[in-house]
Amino acid sequence: MLLDARDSQDASAVARAVGEAARTLAAGELVGLPTETVYGLGARADDDAAVAKIFAAKGRPADHPLIVHVPDVGAAQVFAADWPALAQRLAARFWPGPLTLIVPRAPGVGGAAAGGQDSIGLRCPAHPVAQALLREVKALGVPGVAAPSANRFGRISPTRAAHVVEEFGDALLVLDGGDCEVGIESSIVDCTRGHPVLLRPGMLSRAQLEAAAGEPLADPDAAAPRASGTLEAHYAPRAKLRLMAGPMLNTALQMLEGSTLKLAVYSRTVPAPKAVRGLRHRRMPDQAAQAAHELFSALRELDAEDVPLIWVEEPPADPAWDGVRDRLQRAAAA
Ligand code: TXA
Ligand code: MG
């Protein structure tokens, strides 16, 4: 069921929607919730039985850790055995915002959410509805909300409330906070290794993160903890997605002129060929932030055309595109 908490609603209607979602979470049930990155499928993080419902609904293996969402740094420390100076520097600069920090987990709390690991992923989201919800559940004695992206395991992350309903059906209570502004998942920095490790790129640039950390970010090695968002094949549409450099995509499309092949094309510089009858074209925005904002809904829409193939033009090599490139590479690996 959708509960409208968009900013087009009046404040008291939003407060009622948030209140109902908070009581549902406190009672140990699941709620779909908006964040500025993507929608999450939430459960109270201090209740292993509630968290187990997330794994069951998503079809996600129980040893894949989830992110715990907190209203502030104080609440984060409920779940942390230790709050490294590095985590503090990054949180001070980027929270609330699209950044997840991996820190040592406090024993006895958040075990199921952490997938049994002795570390835990924490994020303070900036979306005003998420903030209001987290403050409200805190008042009900809930220190944090575990929430992976609200999609079935391995599939495209949701950036609209309607996507969450598509994934889980109408029985789930979903707080509608409008379209997610950022559009791809948070950057994840592991703060448990003595030096920062970028486990997943997002829309915060490496340069911004390094400036706040005061040191370079390392890339994950084989010893890095498992992150399902870092599995090769992820974010998969039903169609086979291929990523191609602009010139190659252009040549391939020219070879199709006059044919009736069914396919979808998502390109930034390569124009749509005129004489391919089964072709659906969508233009990728020129700016990385705009491309991230619409990436998952564009892939969902192209996938809904029931084409067997989606050809996507490779994003520019610029670091501003790291997050978008990462998601497209994973979608292509599926
Ligand atoms: O933007 C986001 O981060 C969204 C919204 C809902 O906040 N959430 C999200 O959650 O993307 P999920 O579960 O789809 O991805 C969480 C990522 C996974 O790759 C997971 O493995 C990693 O965070 N993660 C969580 N806890 C971890 C830990 N203790 N160690 C290593 N990776 C961890
Ligand atoms: Mg996910």
C-alpha cells in the first residue's frame, strides 16, 4: 500500500504517513522507504526476526550484510564497537548524505543486519522523509533501520515508490517520498582497515572523499568483506545489456539500418538510426548527476519494452561518471 509523503502533500498528511510507517517498523514489520539514493526495504535493525523478513522478501542470501540507517552520529554509535577517527571525519563532512561507513560492530546488536559479520554498514540519509521516519522510530525505541535497496536480489534498484510496488506487490507498506534525487546507491567506505577502502563508488567523487579522509582511498582487495552491490553480476535487467564505446555502437547501429531487429539503445553521443524498425532509443543525459538520477528508471523502462537486447553507450572516462559506469558494468556482466 502506498502512503503519500511527497512534498506536494500538506505537512500533517506527511506526518500521519510517517507515523504509520514508524509504528509498522517498531512492530517488527517491513516498510518501503525513500532515501535520496534509492528506495530501501526497511526493518528495525535491533530485531533479528524483523531483519530476517528482509532477506526472505528479497531472496537475498542471509550472509550478505545490509546497511543500517540512523538519524545521526550518536545513533550510529549504538551499533559501533569503535568509531574510528576516519569515520568521524567522513561523517562530519558527508552526513546526512549518500555515504555508508563500515565500522566495527558492537557485540550483541545488529547481528542479522550485518549478515553475521563483526563489522556493520551505517548511513545517515538526507531525504527529509527518511530523516523524519528515523527520528520517529527512535522515539519508539528503535535505534536504526536496516534497509537494503528495495529490489529483489540481483535486480534493478528502485528510485520511485511505484518501482517498489512492482518488486514486492501491494501488501507492503511503501512511503512515497517522490523520485530519488541521487538515483544510484551510496558510496561505501570501509573504515575498519586502518586506511579507507572504497567498496562501492557512488555520486560522491573519489577526490571529495579523499579530501575529507585526508588520505587516498584504496580499492578493495580479495580480503575485502563481501558486498552484494559489489558482485559482478548485479542490477540486471531482463534483457541482455551490452556496453559499447561510442564509435563501436555507431558502427553496429549502421549495420542494422533497414533491419527489423528488436532492441533498445541508451546513448549519449550516438544518434538513433532512422531505419531500424524495432528500435527503441532513449538519450542518456550529458551530465553525470542527471544520468545517475534517471539511470535505474531508464533501464526499467527500456526493459519493459520487452526487447531482448539493450545496447548502452559507455559513459565518459571522467571520474564524475565512476558510479554510473560501475552500475552499467555490473548490469552488463549479468
Ligand atoms: O544508497 C544505499 O546505500 C541504499 C539505500 C537504501 O540506503 N542501500 C543499499 O543497500 O544499497 P544494499 O543492501 O542494496 O547494499 C548494501 C551494500 C552491500 O553491497 C553490502 O554488502 C554492503 O553494503 N555492506 C553492508 N554492510 C557491510 C559490511 N559490514 N561489510 C561490507 N559491506 C557491507
Ligand atoms: Mg542493492
